[in-house]
Amino acid sequence: MSLVLENFTVDAGRRRLLRIEKLELPSTGLVAVIGPNGAGKSTLLKALAGVQRHGGSKALDQNWPAPERIGFMPQDFTVKAAMSVAECVLLGRRERLGWRITARERAEVAQMLEMLNLSHLADHRMDRLSGGQQQRVLLAQRLIRNPRLLILDEPTSALDLHHQLEVLDQLQRLAQTRLVLAALHDLTLAARYADQTVFLETGRLAVAGPTSQVLRSPCLDRAYHIASEILLDRDGGSVFVAHQARSPKC
């Protein structure tokens, strides 16, 4: 079983934003989607999540999950509503909610908040949380749907170093039984956590495959217009170091 895209395109009027002739990924695991600004990362994720029209075909396990089995968290996530954290997470189950909230539903919310170390915020108002706290709550909201496919656009962008590692540790565990696609700017985090990496460049698929094969300096240097080096940390993991910016003409 696998995720397969064929002749996958996204257009805006006469302009083609994304074209992927063929992409095949395992049906489970954590997949990093990387590339420079404007490469098409958000476009790809929105199209897979069903919020942006696309051409071509997509399949996961020879089909495609129903909307309620897809958890999508976009890049822009600010919540201005005065609802509590627990209420916000509960909205992840909005398709199943009745007139009354059951004890079981409340227990599932509490369990999800505990899993992401958010229990102490359960009664806090969403509009009074920091950006990083909101981001973690909205991740909990998506996870309570028990999605077959989890699509996250920069899920660590507002998080401090501790919570970046904490969230990615959790996503790595969850990815053992589902497919998680996450756009990441930090290539060191991608190297540490992602099983597979999809590298986009100017709206096209540059390369995809095991992360250790994709994250190589020559390919990345050309696309990002940098001079870089890949080092090894104390545990033997890759650390991506960008030494200097280069002119796009180089």
C-alpha cells in the first residue's frame, strides 16, 4: 500500500503553480515536504487536503480517505474566538457531536490534551494563548479526529526548541500507523525525524525518497542558493549548516 500521485497539477488561472508527474510514498511514516519559499509546499498540502482544486489523480491505499479521516492544519492558524482550549479541541469531532457532550467525548479531549502536555490549559481561552500554545492546541484538535492522513503546514513554526522536539517526537510515534505529511523549513529537524522527504523546486518535484538520500548539499545548495555543509551530531544524526547566501545566478 502507498500514496500515489500521477499527473498531479494545481493551476491559478493560466498559471501553473504545481506539477508532479509521479510521486509514490509509503502509506505510513513521517514525510517532510521541503523547498525554498514559493516552491509549492503549501499548494501541494492544500490540494491533498481537499481545500484547493487540482488535476490528475491521488490515491492512498488505492483509494482516498474521506474528509473526516484527514487532519489538515494550515500555515495560518490564529484563533481569535473566546472558546476554551477544551472546547476548541472538541470541535475536531464536530461531525459526530450531538446536542449534548458525552462523558466519553470529554474524556477523549482530556486524553488528547494530556498527550500534548496541554492539560493545564484546558480551561484557558484560545484568544489569550501565545501563538505556540495555539499551534499545539490546533494540532490536538486535528489528532482527536484519529486521521488516516495528517497534513501539517509548518507545524513547528511558532514553537520554541523544547516544544519543536516534543511535537515531532509525538508525530514520529503517530506516523507508525498513519501517513503524516509536514512542511518543514528546518532541514536538521527533517533529517532527524522524517522517514521520507519530498523536495519541491519552482512548483515541480525535484526529488523524493528516503531522507538521507534527499538531503544532500549539492542539490540543496542549488535550490536554496546557499553554500552549506552537512555535519554529524553526537548521536550520528545529520545537522544541516547553511554557511552563506549566494546569488541566484551562481
